[in-house]
Amino acid sequence: MEGLIFKHVKRGSDYRVDGLGTAQAADVIRDGDCVVVYKSCDGRIWVRKREEFLDGRFEEVTDGRKT
């Protein structure tokens, strides 16, 4: 997934996946959960559980855009 571009379905904004990581948290994201680390065009870095990222909220962009 690293380097792929995804579009947020509701917002229409693009995000580049920077990689996968392992969460260390005590609440909604649990210690050991696999997370997707992704970056918006404004440079903000986001982390979301892999299951949520791949549940239809984001779609891979396949129109030739580069990272």
C-alpha cells in the first residue's frame, strides 16, 4: 500500500499512504492494532485502523497520479 494514492469517498480529498504501523494505545485503537499512516495534500499525517481504511471510506486512485 505504501505510496498509493487514495481518495476519501465523502470529502473527495486525496491522501498518500506512507506505510503501515502498529498502534500503541489504550482506547479505540488498541495496542498492537495494524494502522494505515497516510498524509493529506496539506502535509497533515493521519493514522486509522487498517480495517476502517479499507472498509469503503477510501478508494484507490488509479488515474495515473504519482506520489
